[in-house]
Amino acid sequence: MRLLEVQDVSTGYGKKQVLFKASFEMKKGETVLLFGSNGSGKSSLLKVVFGLLKPWNKDAKIWFKNEEISNFKPYQLLKKGMVYIPQKNELFDDLSVKENLEISGMQTFCKKELLNRISNVLQHIPILVELSNQKCSRLSGGERKLVSLAMALINKPEIILYDEPLAGISPKNLKEFVKSLKRIKNMQVSLLLVEHRTKNLLHLADKIIQLKLGRLSKTKFNSVIENTGVM
């Protein structure tokens, strides 16, 4: 089943174009790894899908669950099951992990529903249980990433658009974080991941997409691996 389809999307900032007729699709439960050099348009592609950037061309189309969402706002997409996690994840540093999780759904769910959702999320990211009373200012980069991921999961997304999930994570915490992503994949949540540290996520990917100067490469999965030397 097709979950997300992007067709002929061009966009940019000011007068600078960064994407040129980008097209790809994802199936339900699929993990897609998007990679390319700095400035290739990876983050911009996530932003245009989530409504943070608008397509420049009138013939651009974006579908989510067979509904065109080209002109949807981020809050509308969140309600429909799409979550975007930016590279720099802002937390309330003076609050505990538990309090940050509660705030993430406070305006959307009743208290009972919110607590049930938090409990369910912690089953998939168990390391946060022992950190629940820890202030976020005292967390490591990897632990902060896990909190942001948990906050996203409270919304029970069907797809997560994640920009640089491994950025700022030490080798010590990398393995635990990748395990959490694998658990989420096993929940049949689709993942669109933008990442430089490609090698660490290859085993999760069902498809690899390469961006070169704002244009998507049609290179096959195995060829991308061989050409980039990520294995």
C-alpha cells in the first residue's frame, strides 16, 4: 500500500532553488534512507513534505494515504499521522523527561489517554523509564534524541520524517538509539531518514535514495552502497 508519494516537487529559499522535480514514493511500514552531500536538498525535502516549505511549481503533488496534501499545514499533517523531527530538537531543559513527554500531548489528549500513550511509548524506549525523573539539561546527546523520539511517538504516527537522527550521538549511545529505531520499524511505522552516518542505518533501510544537487538519483540499492563505500 502506498503511504507517501512526492511527484515533481521543486522548491527553495528566496531566489535560490534547492530541489528540482523531486519524485519518490514510500509504502506503509517502509524505511527509506535519504543521503547526499551538504546542501544537496535533503532537509528541504523533508520540510516540503511536512508543509514547512511550499512547492514552487504548480504541477507538484504530494499524497499521504491517497489524499493530496500539497497545501496542508504541519498541524493538519500531525493529526493525519505524520511527524517531523528536525535535526536540532528543542526540549524544556528545566523539566524532567516525564514532564517533557506530558507536555508533548497535553493539548491534544485527555490526561488518562496521555498517560496510557506515554506508558506504551516507554515500552519501546525502555531506557527512558530510569531517566524519567532526570532533568533534560543533564541528559547526553543520545538521551535527548530518545526523548524527542518518544515525544513524536506519543502522537502514534504512521510515518516519521527524521532529519539527522544520529547527529550528536556518542558511539557509546549509538547502539541503543539504533535499537529504538528498529523497534519503531517493527511497529510498522514508516521512517524517512536523512542521515550522513549511513553505514549505521543500512540494515534498517528498505530503500535508499540519493540526492545530488537537488536531484534524486535513480541508482539501485546495491549500487548506491558500492558507489558510496558505506559498507
